[in-house]
Amino acid sequence: MSNIINGREISKKRLIEIEEKVKYLSDKYGKVPGLAVVYIGNDKASEVYVNTIIKKCTKVHFYSEKHLLSENVSEDEILDLINNLNKNEKINGIIIQFPLPKGIDENKIKFALSYEKDVDCINPINVGMLYSNSKSFLPCTPKGVIELIKSINQDLTGKNAVVVGRSNIVGKPVAELLQQENLTVTLCHSKTKDLKEHLLRADVVVAAAGRANLIKGDMLKENCIVIDVGTNVVDGKLVGDVEFDSAVKKASYITPVPGGVGPMTIAMLLENTLEACLKQCELKF
């Protein structure tokens, strides 16, 4: 049976550390980090996620702003809002919920966002720095994945990792970060032939395909580490890309869904925003 990697507990500890640092900044410099969240339309899942971000901001004493725009908003209106947030000294980090409505040029929006306030690594400048292993903000979910793996305290140098899913926001950056940690990485996707063959060689599996219960226990190597990024609703229940009940019998460590990667994503977002605040205000602990 697997050891469960409890993302809720790990993220809780990180949030306590962030809260302590914010108190120090507030007491010594009279400054607290500020985060702005921009989302468009009335998607219920996005609304829940955004409200959770704002709630966590309040918990660690961040300043926060929530900007809800109509799904009929124009591209110019979005760009104007981003420009104002870029200039706002109370705001150190900005996150934009994707996807955007049809007709909005996502690349224009990404370029418009100040790379210094881009705390989820979507501006092409930060993306380029990520892939050149330069100092930049790491995208929050991939950063959370790496932190969960590091929490196990195993030397994984040279081990085989398989990432299932090649999205620009999770799969590709996770693969890059695993390589930077000196793992040997295979990136699988919907066109991969014989996924099981690749998985059976993997010491570390990161599932980010967006397909419920895609990966079964019999597809996994004995005693592997499984990080499940998937969030899928099946019969009203949230499940991952990994069939948990069968995988838990094969893996040495595994993240649950919910309670694994999700809480870490928000913790990493707040950590990045704190880092942005320190850089922009030239503050130190």
C-alpha cells in the first residue's frame, strides 16, 4: 500500500511560513504583498477557485483584488485593466484565469502582463527564462508538483519519469522542471503508442492528461511515485487521471484527488507573490 502525499498538510505548513513572513514585512516595512485575480465570464469552477485564492490571501494577510469581467468584454478593456494593474504599486502579482472568451488574442494578453508581476509564468519572457533554467517565477501547478515530490526526501537523480499530458501550463513545464532536477523524462500524450509500456519503466509518474481514471494500477511500476494533477468530475465526484484504488496498491507514494496537487497550486501562487513583493520593493528578511 502507498504512502499518501498529503498536499493539504504540506500547503498548510507553507502558508504558515508565508503568514509569518508577511507579518515581518508589515511590522518592519509597513508593506504587505498584493495579488490581483482577473477572470472573465461565469464559469462556476473558476469562480470557486478564485474565491479560494482570495480567502487564502486574507488568511495570510495579503492585500487582494478580484476583477470579474463580463464574457462580452472587449480585448481593449482587458488590456486597459492589465495596464492599470501593472502600474498599481499595491499589486505585486497578477493572475489571469484562462481560457479567455473567443475573439480575445491570448498572446496579446500574455505579453501585456508585466513579467515582474506574472506570478504564474505566462508572459513569454518568463516562459523563456523557465526553459533556459534562468531565475524566474515558476508556474504554480508545476512548482507544486515538484515540491510534493521533494517532500518525499528521496534521491531521484537519473531516475525515469513519465509525464502524461503536454499542455503548456502543466505537462511541458513539469517535464522541464523534472529534467532540471536531473531525472530522465519522457513526455507522453494522446498520440503516444502503448502508454503502458512507458509507464511500466517510470519511477515517477505525473498524470496531467485531463482524462478521468486513464492510468490503472496494472500500468504502473512497483513502488513508483505518482503525482495526479487531474481534476475530473465523474458522477458528481472529483477524481483524478489515475484510478486511485488500483494505483494505491502499486505506488510507494501517491497524491489523492482532491487534497493533493490542488492545495499546493494556491500555496505556490502566494509564495510567488511574496517573492514578487520582495523584488519590486527591494526588501529582505
